Amino acid sequence: MPTWNDSPPPTPSDFSYRLIRVPPTKLLHCVILCPKPTGTPTHFFKGHTMPCEGKECPACQEGLLWRWHAYLPCLCTPGHEKVILELTAQACDQLTAARNEYRTLRGLEILAERPSHRPNGRIRITVAPGLRPDALLPPCPDVPAIMLHIWGLDDTKLTSRPGKLGSNRITPAGQNGDDLIQNIGTMS
Ligand SMILES: [Zn+2]
């Protein structure tokens, strides 16, 4: 017999988020969905940004340095596209004052840009005053689960699956996606 429900079953993870970086030549306008940043040490390894895998990390074994990156789920305008915004530690620090003031980042409207217009130039964040009402925002997704999915990693054991790295792994480019990098492998 079928089981009938009055609403769709909850999904454990929403993977419809596209990974982006702050573009070099455009102002990015986002509303943050998470209460606080989720970050991890990463390596630029074999042409891609990948998480440090700890004890058995192949990049560490090759002596590569790591950099911490934060991954913030956001609604990006125009179009309210759901994205994961990759930020450097320095860029993330610029959100600290707002987080202290509002006790959360969720609902915060930000403008992000690279004033040097270089792809890896420093990121400047401008925070708009006030928070967007929580009820008008989609729920904060499971960021670690999405990032493991993007990186092609198993969520029980951080073991890379060869052949999945660096591909366009979530969604095709959105309407405004031309200058938003889907593949973060281009960073240094
Ligand atoms: Zn490592």
C-alpha cells in the first residue's frame, strides 16, 4: 500500500548549491544563510583546492602548505541563486564585527569584491546594516556534506575518488554565472 503525506519527505542534504569565489571584476551581492562560518584547512593540490585530509593527507606528505578557507552558504543576487561562497581567512575576519553585533551571520547582506581586480587579489567585504528576516530565508544547508559532495569525497572517510576532482560537480552555470568560477581549481 502507498504511504501518503501532506508534504514531501525531508531531504538529508540539499546539494543544489554552486561553489563560487569572489569574481575579480564584479561586485558580488549575497545574503548569508549560515549563523557562523564553516571552514577547513585546504591545499592547492594537483590543480585543485582540496581539503587537508589530516594524518594521511597526500598533499601534506608532499610538503604542501595549507590555507584555511571558509565556505558560506548564501543567496546570491540577482536571481537568488543558492551558492557556497569560498572566503579566505582574511575575508572572513571582516565579518567578525557584524557577527559580534548580531550574534549571527544569517540574514546579513554583504558586498564582496576584489579591489585589485586580480583573480586571487584580496577580498573586500562591505556589510549592509541590519539582517534579512529569518523566515524569508531558506534553511541553512549542511555545509560539510555539500563540500564533501563538491570535492568528491566520501563522508565517512576522507578518501578522494579519482576522476571526480575538478569537474563541474553541482549545477550548470546560472544566468549570471559567466564570471563566477564553478571550479575552484583555478586558485592558488
Ligand atoms: Zn594536508
